Amino acid sequence: MAFSLPSDDLLLEYANTYLLSGMELGPEAFGHVRNDKTIVSKSLLSLATAFFGIKHTRRDIVLKGLRLYGQSLKDLNQALSGCPNHLSHMVLETIRLMAIFECIISERGWLAHILGLQRLFELRGPESISSESQLRFFEQSRHCMIVASLDARIPTILSQPEWKTIPWRNHLSGKTEINHLDELFAECPALYITRDHLLKQDDDDHKVSQLRALKEAATRLLHQLEQWETNWKLANPNAYSEVAAPSTTPIIIDNQSQSAPAWLTVFQYQSRCLAVAAMLFNATLIIVLELICSLPLAKTDPTDAQVTRPSRLREAGFFICRSVDCHLPGVGWDKEGLSFAFALGMAYSAVQATEPAVGDWLKSFVSLFAPCSVNKWTAGLKNYHDKALEDSNKTWPRNEFLALTSIAATH
């Protein structure tokens, strides 16, 4: 039986409701409604089409979304080829939507998109964030840009002082608690880059000295995170309460070699914003603790016992797990959904080795954020995805960052 294709309006409404809720998009994104197709609206429609097809197991609709995505890649390639508007805010919005597309259709494609987004911000400069809507877009994009920099081991501009001050200079809204937390997180890529460089060097006194300096820098960051947590708890004394853990709680082997729930209670937050803040803090804490634990000095210095003990990583990972049940249902790829996905990944990193049952439990949530990775029916779509990239006349998205870098040579 042949099924009709949904209208563009229906596809966009479905995506706004179930995928992009809470994510602010400029008027250019809805050009299809006005029959005024912009690069943003084309990208949004490709995302909405593919997402609808995935959620309704409609291969024909997913393929249509992939074809639209291929055309959007061509349009973006043209916009990045030196045209006067290649640094426009519209291009920024397009790249973010394409990164979300890659998150739901592939595993690694998002990375180059987000690195490209960061490069465009760098070319525009912090002074370009002039309106409230641009500031909100910047704030919503900061965390994923830091994650991409950490993943690719590339320094992030967001650790530079001007990017921590100038965007808010002319705005009355001021910084939120999560903004301050992101600024601490922005220090992590440089620390990991330094760590990786030092571990490749031959052992000598100079290397030991540099490792000690790195450990001191990471420990300072850890203390700043702990101070952030103290301030956050003082500002939000009733941020969450504890309720009985549901029956879906994973079962582990406790200290008495008995089967028992991994935790007896879960956290009920006053708002999703507070849930995000608490989960992001613990995710960032895990990143810093794992860095310190990975340093050779941490294994021999007895003064590091409180920092490097496995129980502290486990505690942070379990905190994130205990924040999941009450707030994860209905989360999409909006500004909060991205944060949830990141926190879940860090929780998995912290606990999967010592508590495999909890690790398996965390993996069960993958379908909420990467539908294609858990739906076998979409496995064959990889060829169509690769074909869409090939048809865009560009090796995408691997060379996107390089293309943006070449633009910088003219500025």
C-alpha cells in the first residue's frame, strides 16, 4: 500500500514539537511557510523530513530527507566559498541544524559541523553578538562547541577572556549559572591536549615538571568546580528532592555480594533547567577527575587520594543516573536534550568499567538521541547518506573545517 508524503508544514510542526522544542530559530528558518526558501529553511526541512521518517519507520521519507540534505550541503558549500554573506548568522543557524541532522543519522558527522560553527564564530568575533537572539544562539551553542573541541583535541576559542566577557557586555540579561559552568568546562580541551602531548614524550625531569604543572592546573579547575557547586546549592537550596527509585533501576552486586538496586532513590528536580545544571556539573567533574587520574603522578602521589579515588567518579556517574528517570522522557535535540546526551555519555564513561549493569542501562537511552544507531531497519540508509554527501560535490563533513580555515586566510 502506498502512503502519501506529509506536507512540509506537518513535518516542520512535528520536528518543532518532538525534536527542537525550546530551541530558538530565527524567522529565516521558516521560509517554507512563506514560500521564501532560505538556506536555513532548506536545512530545517531536510532535518524535519528525515526525523519524521525515522520516528515513523518510513524509509521513503528518510530518503527524501537525505536528498534534501544533499542539496542543503551544496547550498552551504556555495555560502562558504567566499560570498559576502558567508559569515552571516543564517549560515551559523544552518550549520547547527546540519549538526543535529548528523546526530540522528550518523555517528561522527556532527563533529566537523560544530568545529566549523566555532570557526565561523571566531571569524565573526565576539563583538558580532549584538542582539538578544544572537546571544541566546551563542549560549545554546557553546557547550557543544567545547565538546567538539575536546573530542577533536583542538583548542577552543571559548577559553579566551574576550569570549567570556564581550558577548554579554551590552546585554541586561547577564550570565546564568550554566554560562559560568561552561566557562570552566572550556578549560578542559587545552588540559587534555597538553596531557596527550606530554604522555608521548620520553621520560625525563622536564616531563615530570610539566606533568606536575598540568596536575596543578587540573586541580585548580577541580576546586573551581567545587566552588561552583557550593554557590549553586546556596542559590538553589530546594533544587531537588529524593523519591523512590522506579522498578527499572539496574541491579548490581553490592559489597555483601548480594543483588540489589544500584540506587534506592532518584532525584526529582524543581525544573529541567536545574536538572541540566546538576547533570552538567557532574559530567564536567568526571572529565576533570578522569584527566587527573590519567596522569602518572596521580598514581604515586598519596596526597591525591581524595581526588583520584574511583568512588568519586562512581558517585558523579551515579548522580547523573539518578537524575535521568524523572526528566528524560520527551527530551529531544533541543538545548537541554544535547546536555542530557552529553551527561549520559560521561556517566557511562565513569561507571561502565566497574558497574557494567549500569553501563548497559545507560546505553538503553541511546535511542532517544541517535535513533538510527538502534533501529536495524535504517542500517541500509548509510549508503544513501554517503551518496548524499558525494552528490554535494564535496567531501563532507570532513573538509568543512578546512574550508572555513581557508576562508580565514583572506581576512
